[in-house]
Amino acid sequence: QVQLVESGGGLVQPGGSLRLSCAASRSIAGIYNMGWYRQTPGSNRELVAGITSGGTAAVQDWLKGRFTISRDNAKNMVYLQMNNVKPEDSGTYYCAGGQSGRYAEDAMDDWGKGTLVTVSS
């Protein structure tokens, strides 16, 4: 089991940038696929971006060009860079890790508690 702690959320104006961080309690190198998920009130949690243990990254189509996921295995960290944010990007962002190779919620083994992002002027 890995403990995951997100940070970096907060209030940001539309058009601004934010970088979310996820700190893992132990090494995730070569083991865990990592993902960022977003949940808004009344909605299901949705996958935002994922990155494999080998570093292959993917972002949902509607976020491409604005969001980037990366990982630093030496520091046991995963990041979500959010640029040109929009009000609809608001929500609670969760970091998750899994070994199954899939990013469905039930396929992820460990979850952080989330960090709240609010995009508003």
C-alpha cells in the first residue's frame, strides 16, 4: 500500500495556472501507474490524466494542450500542470496509483484525499 498526499490546490483566476503535486510514501518507480482524477459536486469522479510506470503519459482529449501529467520517480512525486484554466476545471482533484495497468476507479489500488481547485474571478 502507498499513501498518497495531494497538494497545490486553491483559488485561481480563469486563464491562470496551477500545479498539483502528489507525494507518495514510498517508491512508485516501475510499479505504479498513476492517475489524476477530478470530482465535482453531484458528479462521478472522472479520469483527467494518467502516466504509466514507464512514463508514458496521456491526458483526456478535452484537456489536451492545457493539462500535463508528469512524474519524478526519484522523488516519488506525480504532478498535474494546469494551464489556461477555466471555471469548469474546478473540482476536487485526486491522485491515485495502481498496478493493474488500467485507470478505471476500481482498478486503482491507492487514493489520496484530494485537493480542491476553484477557478473563479
